[in-house]
Amino acid sequence: MDYSNLKVKLNENHSWPSVYMFKFIVHDDAHKLDQVQKLFSKEAELSYKASRNGSFIAVTGKELMLSADEVIRVYQKAESIKNLIAL
């Protein structure tokens, strides 16, 4: 995926360092949830919401990011998680 447009938009809308909010959706599976949690540092604020039928989990992660490149690195790591949806 080409992240150049995302980098431009991030730099237009954020002053770094800044708390950035990530949103991901994964199947309700302990392994998948563990993979998503590993995208973040221990200092990140994570919250979870199960889908109505319980088959998916929405994960919101708020973390202090130092630059647009740091945000993009998280999204690049997330690409390795099968069937993950990034919002």
C-alpha cells in the first residue's frame, strides 16, 4: 500500500508529537486480539467493543506518536494481521 497520501494528510491535520487514535476490527479470537495489542506500547490506552453478534471486536488504541512516519509504521505492522480491518 502507498502511504504517501496518508503521510501528507497526517502532517496537515496533526502537530507532532500528538496522541493518535487507531481503530481496528478483528475476529473475536484470542490470537488475533493479541496481535493487535502488540501493535501498541504498554503506555497506549486500549478499549474494546464486541460486535452485536459477538464475532468481531473493535479495538481503539490511543497512543502518543512522534511523527506521521510512526503512525504509518503501526499501520504497516497491522497489514500482517490476516483479515484485520483498519478504520
